[in-house]
Amino acid sequence: MEDKNCSSVEYSVQRQVLDELCLDEVAQKGSWSAKPTFSERLKGSMRCSVPRAKEILLSWVPVFGWLPKYSIRENAIGDLISGCSVGIMHLPQGMAYALLASLSPVIGLYTSLYPVLVYFIFGTSRHISIGTFAVISIMIGSVTERLAPDSNFLVNATNGTGSVNTNEQGAYRVQIACSLTVLAGLFQILLGVVRFGFVVTYLSEPLVRGYTTGSACHVFGSQLKYLFGLSPARTSGPLSLIYIIAATIITHFCDLSAKYNVDVVGEIPSGLKAPQAPDVSLFPAVIGDAFAVAIVGYAINISLGKTFALKHGYKVDSNQELVALGLSNTIGGCFQCYSVTSSLSRSLVQESTGGKTQVAGLISSIIVLITVLKIGALFETLPKAVLSTIVIVNLKGMFKQLTDVPMLWKTNKVDLLVWLVTFTCTILLNLDLGLAVSIGFSLLTVIFRTQLPRYSILGQVPATNLYLDVDTYKEAKEIPGIKIFRSSATIYYTNAEMYLEALQEKSGIQIGKLLAEKKKQDATRKQQKEKTDKNEPTPQVCRVSNLLPNGTFSLEEKQISAELGGQNFKRGVALKLTESPANGFSQGQVNWAYQSDTMSDSDMGSQHDDSIMQASKDSHDKKEPTDSSGPHSIILDLSATSFVDTVAVKTLKNICRDLGDIGVGVYLTGCQACVVEQLERAGFFSESIPKNRLFVTIHDAVLHILNKVGQTDVILVTTIHPPCTLYVPFPAGAPSSCLVNLLFLH
């Protein structure tokens, strides 16, 4: 049974309160940077030496790094068995997935051969199996059918009917597929060269899983005609899946086909085709589809590669994977191959049967090569319904992803929404448009999350330096006079205004209203000052005399010289002055009326030698809030902020200025070093907002504020020998009565 008791381990840390300036000194912050500058990186890339050339060669052609170290004793048997197993899978899957791309089955065999050899040389994953994949195949098929529909190849057509010239149509569809594949490969190579491998991070796991599940529905629908031996009209574009399915049902149940002929694979030519350049005139028509294929193929490839790398303890280079996949597509496209990526089913077989390196992929390609050269004719009479069954069976893993829905419902409803929107858009809007809409929606969820963060007021857990949300933790208590405000997201232009509104709502300070009241009060004070300039009273002092052990004492008013001014006190502890109605009393406080008296400076000095007191002067803390019951300090916890833009800096400046005008001090805590640098570059710090207002932790800021408040309006008394007299300086124009609170240290 798990022990639910709190840990008995304790720790104690003693250090000074650290603001940003002190931290720079204590931690010895330097201006140096561990990162080389752009010019240094450029010079380094232009240097030529034998070690540098070897490093470049191994980074771009990884096979030269691992193949010379290949251990035959440890890896050969596992790679041989794995390669044979995967090679056998390549044969039916290659031919079946070619049908998804609306291409001849032999094209699927070519696709299972050339790209595998290229990835063997340039890839960094040891376990994934490159080749045909259902989702990529159906994406290719949607393009070939759109650009080469049956209606463009009708022979002896009358009234829109006639036979289709399948040979001419098939050749043109191969051109389309190869051109799209080469262009997709060029996109991948370009992104890899400019180190843009992180682009796939914008495809979240719920998006990818929802997209592949929706694609599986398209694959299933496309196989119905082969499974039932029907020939419905092919459609493309939005709602095409619905029209496929509807046509198949009508054709089947209405018995529209008088005779059912079993459709077979047909001729599989022996030998290999000579390389052929792609038709670049098709690039404008397929550029959008090529980019979508490039991104989806890479996303599937890198996710599988990183999964196996994490399991077996090696690293996959995301940028090199882009280059390897791009070269596989570009070179393969010149040999009548269509776009490839890794297959989950084949990769699992390659890993589970003992495969340790891409030598297994090399062996599998040899098996495919033998089939193409010598035994391809044996598959010519294979019914397409059998291949269709193979495709549908391989969709089982994708359809199992439907179980993500109840899991995401329990864990994260935003991810569930992304999954459902992606799945629905993929089915209804087809693969290319569905992917674009899904990515846009996924990015919008990120924006909405940053625009709607959680704002909270923090309180201190007693006897600790922990500050937690007071709405979540019962023991977290607010510190009187201090509001600690936290946002769960970075502050930037999309949520800066909401940050200000939430701050006012949570703290209870309506800045605009208080500023207006302050202006009225300033105008009133100005008028009063003009009237009383000639009769301004002199500074006064309160005298506490005959202090007894039971706390009984009297208070008298005395004149003191202007030189004392409340600044020549020695160290001591706690006395606070607050206004009170004349002769008023309240529980726990005593109202002391005082009358004028005369007293020399020497008498006053002799009567406070036994008391040890301290006072400090700070122009900012002399400002009193318009509402004396409100907070005197605001702490903004910026620990969740990873960057600030110009709008965020301006918002923080305005907060500090406006709150300062109404007598509320603003302090920042938890800023990362990069955020501090951005604030400095943006000119955030100034005389009105000094850098010592920025503290390392919330607790540092709280201690600083409490210490400052204790020095400005509290006098701390440590030693009193009754009877004695204490002198407390009053500001000019002090009220006729006041409350005096004494705090004694025992």
C-alpha cells in the first residue's frame, strides 16, 4: 500500500533577498554567449579540412558511419530473417497499395525496391521499413484520378458512354504520380537542407491519428469495387467518399451489372524500366498535393522512427530523415515509383523478427528485385479482390485508433476536438483539403489556449516559501496588503489586454476609477494648499510618557526642530500611525488625544536614549493608495512567460505607471534570463521602473515588501525601561488625533 504521508525530509536555506541586480552580482552573470554567432557559424561551415570533410560526409551519408562497424556475429542472422519476412510482405502490399494509387500493380513493386535502397544509404533509423503505405497511396490516387479521369480516355464514346483506353490512361497516371513524387521529394530535401525538420511538430499526435483514421475510411471505400467486382464511376473532391459508397450500394442491390467478371492483376512485365525525367509541366497542377504528401509522409516516418529509437536507445536525426525521405522520393520518381513513407505493420515485423539495422531493408529489396526480374508473371492471375482483402486487413490498426475517442474524452477534450474535426474533415473534404483545414484548426486551438489562460491570485502556505492558488488550495492564505497575480500563459499581443482586465478583476483594483478619484483629490489638495501656504504648521512629535509594564501610558504633543525630521532614529521595531476620529476608540487600539506643550531639543534627546529605533525614507512608499483598505503592493509572477513582445512590454509599463500613480507598488518575479534580456532591449527598465523591482522568486519579493513597509510606517522597539518617553515624528498637517500601535519584543 502506498504511503500517503508527507515526506519527513526537511531543508533550510539562509540567503539574502535577491533582486535582479543582486542576482547578477551573486551568480556572476556574464555578457558572453555559449552559442557561436552567425558569422562564426558561417566561417566554420566554410573551413575545409580532413576532419571537417569526414564529419560532413558522415552527416549526409550515414551508411559510411555504421556499415564499416557492422557486426556480422551479432546482427547478420536477425537482419536476414527480418529482411526475408519484410520482403515477403512487400510483394502483396506493394501491388495492393498501387491499386489505391490507381496505378498498375507493378508500380507498387518498383516502389518497394528503389526507395528502400536509397534509404539504406541516407536514413538514420535502424528499424523502420520504407515503401508503400495506404494513406500516401490514397493521396496519390486522388490526384491521378482528378487529373486523369475516365472521361478523358473514352474510346468510341457516344452519349457519354464507351470503353476506356486503359493503356493510355495508365501511362498518363504514372506520369502524374512520378511528377508529384519528385516534387514532394524536392520539398523534403529543401526543408531538410535548411534544417526545417521541426515543421512536423505542428502536426500533433491527435491530428495525425485522426487524419490516418479518416484516410483509412477512404481506403476502405476505394476497395469496395475490387472486393465485390463492381465498377462504379469514380469521383474526386469533397464528399467523394460518400459518392463512392452510394454508387457501390446502388450497383450491388439493383443488379446493374448483368455479368460479373473476376478482375485480376494482369500483366507484370519482367525487368526494370530505364530512368525517366518527370514531366515538369505537371508541377503547377500538383504543387499543393505534393507539399501535403511531403509533410504527411515525413510526419508518419519521423514518428515511427523516434518511437523505435527511444525503445532501442539511439538517436534519429529529424533533418537527415527529411533529406533521406526526399532522396528516396526524388530518385524513386525517376524510376516509375510513387511517394513512400514508413509502414507501421512492416516496421513492427522488421523489429520483432530480430532486425537490428537497415541491412534488413537491403535484403527485403533484393527479394522484391528477384520477384520483378524472374517470378513476377506468377502474380498475373491473382484476383484483385485478394489484394483488396490484404489492404482492408492492414487497415485494422488504423481503425483501432477509434478507441482514441473515449480516452481523449477522459484526458483532454481539446485534443479530442482536434481528433474529431480532423477525422470529419478528412472524410468529407477529401485528403488534401481535409489536411489543410485540420492543421488550421489545430493551430487555432493553440492560439485560443494562449488567449484564455488561467489567471489566479496566490497565497502563502503557512511557514513555507510556497505560493499557491488560493482558489485551489485551502491552506494558501493571502498576505495582507499584497496581491500576487499569476497567468498560466505567456503574455503577448493576443492576450495582453485580457491580462490587464484579469489583473484588475482578481486584485479588486479598478485602475481607471482610482486614477480619476486621485485626480479629483489632487485638485482638492492643490486648492487647500494654496489657501494654507501662509499658515503652514511646523513638524510635530508625539511623546509617550510614563510607560508602565501593563502598557498604560499617555501621549502629548511637542514641538521639535526640523533637523530631526524622522530620520535620525536607531534600530528598533514597530509602531504604526493611522488616522482616527477624535476621541474615538476601537477594540485592540487606543486613541490618544494630545495637547500642545513646549519642550527643548536637549530634553527630547535625553528622553529617548534607551529606545532603539529605525526609520527609512522612500518617495515611492510615501504614496498612499486612494483606498486605504486596498493592497499597497502587487507582485506579477512571470514564471510562465517565455517571451515578451512590444505589446506585452507596453502593457507591463502601463501597469507599473498607473498603479504607481495611485500608490500601489508593482514588482516582477520569476522572469527567465531571456525575458529579462528582452525587457532590457525594449527599454522597460527606467528610473520609475528600476531593475531592483525584479526579484528571483515570489518569496524574495514578499520579504522585500514586508521589510520596506516595516521601515516606512512602522517603528520597531526592542528595549524600553519604564518610565520613559518615546518620540514619534508627525508629518506636517498631522490630524488632531491618531492611533498609536506598539509592538513589543519579549
